[in-house]
Amino acid sequence: IAPVRKRIADLPIGSEVERIDQLTEQLLDLSAPRNHAAVEVHLHAALRTSLDLVAAKAADKGVQLRTELRADPDTAFTDPAAAKQVMLNLCFNAIQAVESCAEPARWVKIATRNAGLCIEMSVSDGGPCIASEMQQRLFQPFQTTKSTGFGLGLAICRDILANLQANITVDPPVMGQGATFRVTYPCQPLSS
């Protein structure tokens, strides 16, 4: 099936077929989320397995990637695949937000820090801030500020994290300071 998809992607309609495929996959994730099981995880190790992918995408778009993984200890209770999926989604959104910006705003930063009984992972960018009226709907399905995409990624992230007793928020908008999303992962075993 991979060679067929490759040939379809090369056709003029290929990009539309690919978009439909992505939409279908995202709708399935939203309607029937995968079962994620929280286990004790070294969060930095889990995130680093996907940082190469983020770095490659950032380099391809001419975006500087910064990392500040400072949580110590970095042990959290979450699903490592879910943590990677959330990080990738947030990073790819941030790269899209800054790819049309001029220097010096073309950067994305991934950071971690200890925050009480949690580890906070943040993804920040130097792009335009998110309008306050949009922030109220940001984690609902089909809400987007971009010309491409379906507005499902943040809703999927929110659902995944809620099932793992983790949380996602976005900082209030500050003109000229981009956007910062914060994910908090518990450092204690999840309660039933």
C-alpha cells in the first residue's frame, strides 16, 4: 500500500487524498481514542525519541529549535507514546505558526521543569499570539487559526491527557510574544 500512496501523493489530487486520509485518522482518534496506560516514565528519554523528527521538520522550514529539558528528576506517570504524540502535535503546530514569520521570530522551544507534584512540559514559539476569543475554543474540535489542517490536534491532545490525569493549557495572549502551551504530567501513580 505504501507504493500506491507514494504514487497518489505525486498526482495533482494526491495532496487532497492525503488530507482526507489525515482527517479520517484524526476523526477516528477523536471518536475512539486509543487506550493509553500510564506507567513510570523518564519523560526526557520519551521526548528525546521524537526530537530528531521535530528537529528535521524545523530545519526544513528554517526554524530554530531550542530545548531546555531541566526537570530533575524527570520521572512522570504517563503513557510514553501519548507524551510523544502530544509533543509532536504541539511542536508541529508551533513550527507552522512561525514558518511565515521573519527573523528573529522563527524559533520553537521545548522545555521541562518540575512544578510541585508534576512535571511541566512547555512548547513556545516566536510567532503571533493566539487571539483571546480563539483561546476559549482552542481545545474544541474543528477550531483552527491556520489555513491548513482541520483543528482536531489540540482536541485530541486534551482528550489523551485527560485520560492520563494530565492537563494542557495555553498562556494568555501577549501581543508580540507568540504562544506557549503547557502540559503537566503527574509525578505520582494515577488514582483510579
